[in-house]
Amino acid sequence: MTGALVLLAITALTGLILWAFHRPSADDAAAPAAEAPDECCGLHEICEKKGRQLLAPEYFDDEELDVYAGRGADEYTPEETEQFRDVLFTLLPEDVEPWGFSLQARGIEMPSPVHDEWVMLATEHRNTTRP
């Protein structure tokens, strides 16, 4: 019984000393807790808006598409849609998804049919590279 009281006294004394000498600074209180990033496939509008736009876009040799910045997905002629499709189908499979995010970061909206094809190809690549 005496041993237990001694251990309790030592524990209480240690706690009191730590409490007295460790005062949290303003930096400790202001530091946000690290949060685990949300899993996101990146192929949905919500995911794209949440995190993908914050990343710096990769460069692709497609500066001819820059003239379409600010246009809506349904405002393209068939010839213009084919221009996007030509670029999409010349990309390596691992470049398909980043290309779409690069366009988005540059303010270029893909034509609707090409966007659907982009989602399909990016999903297919993602599913084949998962272990």
C-alpha cells in the first residue's frame, strides 16, 4: 500500500512540474492539426473543385487549345470538338487525367463529348494501374 502511495505522489509531482513549466506558446495554439487528405478519384466536379485546382498544372504541347478559354462545353463546332479529340487520343494513358486538369486550370472547358471520353479513358487507366 505504501508503494502505491509513493508512486501516486511521484506521478502527481511530475504532472505538477510539467504543467508549471510547459506553457503552450501562441504558435502552438495557432498551429492547425494535420488533416488526412480526402480520397478523391478526381473525375467528378466536386473533387476537381476541392483539391485538384490547387496543384500546378502540367505542361502539354497543346497551346492551340488556349483560344477556347472561357467557352462553354456546348459551344463548340464539330471541327473544334475534333481538335480536342485529336489531342486526347494522342496522349499517353498516364497523361490523360493530368491533361484534363491542365485544361481546367487554364480556363478551357472541354466539349461535352470529349469530356465524356476523357472521363472514360482516365477511369480505365486508373482501374488498370491499381494493384
